[in-house]
Amino acid sequence: MEELKIFAPATVANLSCGFDVLGCCLDSVGDEMLIRKNDLNEVRITKITGQDLPLNADENVAGVAVKALLKELDSNEGFDIEINKKIKPGSGIGSSAASSAGAVFAVNKLLGEPFQKKDLISFAMQGELLASGNAHADNVAPALLGGFNLVRSYCPLEVLSLPVPSDLRVVVLHPLIEIKTKDSRSIIKQNVSLKSAINQWGNLGAFVSALYTEDYELLGRSLQDEIVEPVRSILIPYFRELDELVTENGALGFGISGSGPSVYALCRGDENAEKVKKSIQAFYSKKDIDFELHLSAINEKGVKIL
């Protein structure tokens, strides 16, 4: 193969109880990327549509991630990268992760797959480091592997794939305001109380258990965040009102997607998810804020070849 066209999916990270260690992959929204070999021994970002992002490979997350992969291989192969950017930067649904994960997935394929999918996570994390100042894996791991993922350890890196309950759906509201991940991380407290930490550990463990047992009620009760959400939620318009609204309309749980401003609601089944989506649409349409609304199943494959 000389070139590859791929779909690089959006993701929801943290899922309330798992800051920086938990994420899932969406199916209905993502970037499209075209990666082809070149004879210049150079990584180039040749075209970006949809968003105004750097074409300099050293300033673009896709270029940085690919260069990290090639450095590990001690390879001087050249690649041209085109990105049709459908996930807005600063949206909270893994914009930088999609570009980073998609690029390393495609380059790895074009090189004959010298790395397993899980090996690609560390390279994609270098793109996250550029974007946010922190090499976190809770977006890039599900973007590459699909489904739900838990980062057990960062040093050494160990990522676990978790089961996906068959009826689980995600509704994502993206208010069209930008919250940069670097800014959103800067307001988080660096120390937490032991009580809050214990509650968070309990919820994370219960969430993982609920995925294995398909216990939807337990899953909903686990979506609690005492550490990050109380601070970040003040940046998101009508957060508390939305929480009450989706709960009244049958959502399992509600929270901030990544660093925001997107918020998510987990729902059981298509009918319930549609009801929650319509309730959000009716509410937000009356506000003076443009928005996008997505309903998605959990993407169990991750990056896909088109």
C-alpha cells in the first residue's frame, strides 16, 4: 500500500469517575485522514480542511505522533498527511487524540505493521503532550483500540480493554465555545481530600464491574466525580440544568466529556437515547449558544480504514 484513508473517531474521556484513566470511543463523529508515502524522507502535513491548524509537522499533533513512531523505528520514511478535521479543537471529545491516533495507525499499516495497536498509544500520546502539555492516554487509547479503556498505569504504560454493554448509547452535547485543555487542566486542584479520593476509587471500581456484568443501574450510580467536575463545570453553560434534565428523561448518568465544554449522557437503548437527545435539543435551542448534538453507539473497533 502506498496510501490509506481512515476514519479517526471522537472519544469521551474521564467518564466522571476516571479522570485521565478512563475513556470510550464514539462511532458517529470523527475526522477523515489520508496518509500516503512520499519520496522526500520527510513527514509533511499537506492539507487541512475544516479547521485552521498548523501545517508545520512539528506544530501539528499528527506530525509529532508520526515522528515519534519513526524515531522508535530509526526510519527515514516520508509521509504526507491530509486531515479533514470534523472534530473541533477544544471541543472536549478528543480532537487532538483523533489526529494523533489516526496518523500513527495509518503509518503503521503502510509500514507493514511493525507495532501492535497497543504499542501505538505511546506515540499518539506525544501528540497529546503537544496539545495539552500532558501526555495522557484516556482519549488516544480508545481511539486506537475502540470500546472502553482503562489506563492502569502510565509508568510503565498499561492499558486494559473493557467490555461494552450491548445497549449502551452516548448522547454528546457540544456547545460551540472553546475550552482549551491546557486552560481547563490549570484550574484543577493538585491535592484532594482522602474522603473524595475514596469515593472516586469506589465509583471507578463499580463502573468497571458494571461493564462486565451489564448492570446499567450500577453503571449510572458510578458516574460521580467529586474531584474535577465541581471545578470544571463552572466553565460550561447550564451544566446543572442539563444534569437535572437528562436525569428526568431517563439517562443513566451525566458528566463532562474530557476537559469540556462538551457534556455526555450515557443511556440504555436507542429509544431512551433519542428521548434524552430531544430533551437537550429543546432546552438548548432556547439558549443563545450554537451547539452540536451527537448520538452514538460505542465504537468497538477504534480507527477504521475507509
